Amino acid sequence: MSPPMGDSHKRFLQTMMSNGIISASRAAALHKHCCETHGAHYVADRLEDFINIINAHLQSLFMHIRKGMSEDDGLEYYALVNVTETDITRMASDYADNELELFRKTMDLIADSESGSASSTDILNCADSLQTKKLKKKETEHVLNKFVQDKWLNEKDGEYTLSVRCIVEMEQYMRTIYQDLIKVCHVCHNIALQCQMCENPICGIKVHLPCVARYFRARSDPRCPECSDFWPHEIPEILHSQSQSSQNLPSSSRESTGPTPSRRSRRS
């Protein structure tokens, strides 16, 4: 039998429910805050055990707190996800049919792109060919803003990418629908959209940009980790848009949760 959830676990879960997704550093700070607030035993490196107790009690509700990595900056996040379904229909309660169709088409564009992104122009063009109900330009822009605000998409300079929340929650859907288009990162084994690819046609492995930066950091002669061919791409710098260290929680329970899109190098 799973250990019971204490008030510290319940407080942590309430914050996850109100935010949907939080950075790993803020999850660590929240763990400490919840334990200290409710007088629970706190061990700094036992966050996973703490979350596992919550997940055991979420099983019957078909919910789960999962960890995922942001493709933009390589930082880790925790997301509260619905595990009852493995496709996009889980969003149905929040969006109209034509909005869901627009999101599917946006995902198609991103999965089929070389950059792991879709331009606002291409998405707007899709809105003219929706089968459910066409969206006008202003309506499409409003829906895209909503997707960003709800942390399903990230946007920078008119380019849209899938957020870490989307990748974590839609992972099984993406692996099934886009099995011929997407691969996993050779280094971290998560879905790789914003990445670089080995140019050896027999190899062709993909590596996330943050994983590329870390893997080749101390290598003066970059070689593919699989086939050892020369890695011809520009090695990106390790970018940290936020500190990895634990931070004090703000006085309110609201948190800054979305990964910040960062500069991306060219992907082949």
C-alpha cells in the first residue's frame, strides 16, 4: 500500500494543478516550501520519492506528474498530465473543434519541418483549409495566442514550437502519428524536434540542441556519438534562461512556469 498523502503533498499537488507545469528548480523549491510549511520531514534530494507518493494516489484519477526537458534551453520541468487518453482529444473540453483542428495542423507542420518549428504564415494558411470551420486571420491569431498562454506552444519571432508541456503530455500520440517523421534524441532518448542530425545517411541520428551543447562541450574534434563521423554542425552554446539552482518561492503560489524560447542553431 502506498504511503498516505500528507498536507505537504496536497499543497504541492494543488500548486501543480493551478500551474500545470513548473520548472525543476521551482519544483525543488516548492518541495522544501511545502514540507517546511506543514512540518513534514524534508530531504533535499528526495523530490522524486515525494512526487512518487503523489503519483500513487493520482493513479485512480488517471493523472500523473511527469518530468520532461525543454528543447529550447535543456532545462527540466514537471507537468501534471492526463493519462486516460493518448491523443489530442484530451484538449476537447477547452477548445472548439476548429481550434483543435488548427492545433493538429500546427503539430503536423512542426513534425514535418527541418527546424522543429512552424511559421505564423504557414499556420495562417492552414486556417483557410480547415474542414470543421474556417478561421479568419484575427481569429487564428487569437487562437494561437491562447495555445501559447495555455502552454501548448512556444512562440518567438513568429516561429511556433511545441512546448515542453505539449511534448510530455502528447508523447504517445506523437510517437504513433509521426513515427515516420520524428526520432528520439540519441543522448537523452526523448522526442527530438529541435535538433541536429548526423549527415551520414546510414546513421542519421538526431540530438537535441542542448544535448549537442553538453555532449560536445569538452570535445575539440566533434564526432557523431553513434558512427564517429565528423559532426559538421555549429555547436551551440549551453544556454540557461533560468537558474538550475533552487529558488525561493514567491509569496503567492503562482509561478512562472513556461520555458523561455532561446536562440536555436541551424538543424539539418
